[in-house]
Amino acid sequence: MTVQVALLERSTLKASKVAAPVEQTFSDGFNLGQFVENFEVIASAGPDLGRLRSLVVELAVRGRLSTREDQDESIEVLLERVGREVGARGAKYGPVGHDETPFPIPSHWRWVRWGHLALGTSSGWSPQCESRPRGDDEWGVLKVSAVSWNTFRSDENKALPKGIAPRPEFSVRTGDFLMSRANTAELVGRSVIVGDAPERLLLSDKIIRCEFSDSVEKHFVGLCNLSVAARAHYVTHASGTSDSMKNISRDVILSMPVPLPPLAEQKRIVAKVDQLMALCDELEARQTRKRETGTRLTKSALEALISAEGPEEFDAAWKRVVENFDVLIDRANGVNLLREVILRLGCSGRLVGRVIREGDANSVLASLRNTTVHSVRRGVPDRVEVPPVVAAWRLPPHWVAVSIAELLRVGELVDLKDGNHGANHPLAAEYTAAGIPFIMASNVRRLVDYDGAKKLPPQVVARLRVGFAEPGDVIYTHKGTIGRVALNTQACILTPQTTYYRIRRPIRWLVPEYLRFVLMSSMHHEQVADVSEQTTRDFLPVSRQYAAFLPLPPLEEQRRISEKLKQLMNLCDTLEVRLGEAEDRAAKLVGAVVQELVA
């Protein structure tokens, strides 16, 4: 079976497998039972687990994770009892108007305000503290980050100086419901419930402690506080001009609408959420292990192709890849590794066999060295040391490793040049809607984006001295993003971020398409990784590019390799698109489930 057929068959198979579980799960419509029963399928194929956790919260506070049971106490009896406990404190907060309810709730639930449920609120104390966390046997004052991430973080504190007496009445207690009243727009109002409270930790004045009636499950109130509606309430009513520091008053908190079911149902909802969140944690850990294992297996299997000794070992390694393709390449973003391996195989003589009549690259190079050397610009070195990474290449005997500098000296490369620097660089004000494309690194992917490039008018082009790329040049990005390569197909001007490699015409030895593939490959990237310079951005100056080596076969073999690589790169593109479409289809199906469940 050829490489092409194997890739096409596997891509089709994998594309169907990505979406199929979700399609099968919800083929007969949507319902809550299916959602809970198939939670793992949805988690695997749909949104990231953070979004899925948020969905669980939304379902919980809308009454979609529970049902009413006959023995449940009515909500009216519950509210009457809680009202007596809260007393006049709650009476100041009026009923929730219909226009204030952000979503529908079950008929046996009621909308109330936070203040109808809270027995009291208090805040802490913020003396001038040390900038470090407290040590053993020291007192500490909590930072708002201790209550910002849905889990109480007792280590987020500042040490109380020894000269300041602690105030134990502000100590954190086991079971405390704590909220931040000052934080960023995203985090202000976040809440946690303290498990086992450490000793000698104090609340700051930016943290509020809320106390609730025993007839209210505070973990359910915490879920309500995590909802989208709660976040919208805080964002709307927070004070402060900067998003980096917003403040909410106690009245803002206590006036917030809360959907309330009977107490027994509150407890059932919390238990169900705990169950689903635990499953999310388990799935997250399992996915991490699977991803790490898959990466190791993929790398190992594909590296076996590169290191294979002889055709039989290579065939065996490739067979293992094909047979395990579903595991090795299981997502669209995994195709890049496959591309890298295919490029390396092609540029090290593993994809096509030798044809004797095509000659020997060593003889070609010897012949070129004996010819008259054309003029070379100043700065091109006479000799380049072979770096260890190149010395380790295992090329076929009829191939040769040649430096860019030598290819310039023997005339196989006519020129290698970037764009205009300094005062000669066109100004942004000189760009026009039409004109000659001005190619930046961002315009180079595997093709050159001429339409998306800035344009230069003729009068600006006339004053430029260098950077004129011609059709057939290979364009290489060397600043900001190093190593994007494309074959140039029309006249354009390069910026100082890009270099053109101009090959002798008519072609004598070096094929432009083959040069492009080599510059795209890890065989090139491994060389430049050690010599690129770091200024404000990664930078590989032209003078350093001279020192890079190319693995070169005879001319006709380059052409056969280039043709094979084009086919395989196109197949990788097809595979990537199909996997991406399948993932997108699965995610959209889950999105439809989400919309149906929260409607």
C-alpha cells in the first residue's frame, strides 16, 4: 500500500470516528438523561473541560440537573422559615421583579435575593503587611487571590509584621463562605467555601464573609455565584474606572437575584454537580496522560522512520505508522509532526530510490568547483565549518552536503538578499491600495499572500535599491518568525524581515521547489536554532544564513523528490482539513446539545 493511499484511507476513517460518538448519542434528540449518561462522550468530543464545567453550573442553577420529589418541603415553607431567621435585614431587599430574572426556572422554585438568605456579612482587616507569605507560627492576612479561583488557597497571604498584634475575631473559620469585594472585572465577587481552616489566618477588608441559614445549602448559593447571570450582575453594578480593579458593595451582593429550589433539592443538585465535576477532573487527568503518551508514541514511531537502516526496516516502520494511524495522528494539530517527518524523509533520501543514470551529486559539485567562479558579494565566506548536526546526517553516498556560501561561490545560487533597511525602508504613510506587493514575514506561509500585503506605488519603488524578488525565487522569513518558506510567483519587494534565494537560470543543479522543502525541514531548522540572534525578536541575519548546509542529490532526483513531497504535503493538508472538519462537527453537535439543555 502506498503512502498516499494509506493517508487518504486513514484520514477518512479518523474523520468519521471523531464525530460519530456524538452523532450516535444524540441521533434521537436531546434530553437531560442522555447528557448525564453520555457526559464522557461529550467531554471527549466537545468543548474544553473548563467550558464543560461552566455548562454544568448553568444546568444546575436552571434546574436542569434535578427533578422535584414528592417528599420535598415546599419552597414557600422554606422561605417563611428563612425569613423569620433573617428578619429585618432581608426585608430591606424587595422581591425580584419579572424583568430582573435572567432565565426561566422550574415552577416549584422561586427567585429571591441574596439578602433574603444571608444571616449576616462581615469583612476583615488590612494592616500593612510584609510582601512575603507567612512562615511557620506566623500570622497572615489573606489576599483576594485566596478566594478567586473556586478553591480556597490558604497560601495566598501576606505575613503580619511581628510588631502588629493579630485580631483573632477576623480569623478564617472552617466552613466560611468567603467572597472578594475588590478584584478585576472577571474575578470580583468570586466565592469559595473553606474546608479545614488553617490556624493564624485573617480576613482582609477586601474579603467578605457571608453567613447563611441552615435551611440554605451554601454550596448551592456558591454555584449560583458562579453562573453567567451572577457575573453579569457584578459587572453591571461594580464601581471603579479600571478593569484591573473593580469594587462591589455589600448591597450589590445582597441585592443579586438567586434561583432557589427546596432544601432537599439544593442538596441533590450539589451532589450531582460534585459528581460531574469529579468526572471532569478524572477526564482531564486521563486526557493529559493520553496526550502525553500519544505524543511520545507518535514521536517514537515517526522517528523510527527517520532512523531506519535500509528499505526493509523503513517499510516495517512505516507499516507500524499506518496500522496505528488512528492513535498516532488523532487530531488536526498532530498533522504538523507528520509533515516534519515526511519532509525529513524526503530531504535525506528516504522517499525515492536512486536512478543510476541520474548521476552523482559529488561529481556535480567537483565539476562546479573546477569552473570559473562568478563574482560574489563581500561577506560570503570562502569556507564554512561543518556543524555537528550536519556531520550526523546519514545521506545516500551519491548525495552531498553543501553550504549556502559554496552554492553562491560556484554560481548555483545567483543571489541571496533581504529588503531595504534604515532610511531606504518605505514609510507606512507611503503604502497605497494598489501597487507592488511589499512582503513582510506575516505574508509568507507556505504560499505568499500578495493580496494581503502592503502595496508600494511606482515612485516609492523607484528609490529602492534592493529587495526586488523575481518569480522563481524562494522567499524565506528570517526576522520575527524564522523559517517560513514559499516559492515566489510574481514580482514583489521584500522587507528586511524576508530574504530571497535566487537560483541560477537555466537550472543546472538546484531545483527551487526542492530548496523550498529543505528550508522548511527540520534538517534546516536544527542548524539555524543555534545561530539565530535574539534582539527584540528572533533574527537570523543573511550573514548567518551563508553557514547553513543543504542535503543535495542529483538534479533529476531533486525533481522526483519535490514531486513526491508536493503530493504528500497536499495529502497532509487534506488530512488536516478532514480532521478539523470532523472536530468542528462534533463541537457544533455538542453546542446544539448545550443550547437545547439551557434553553
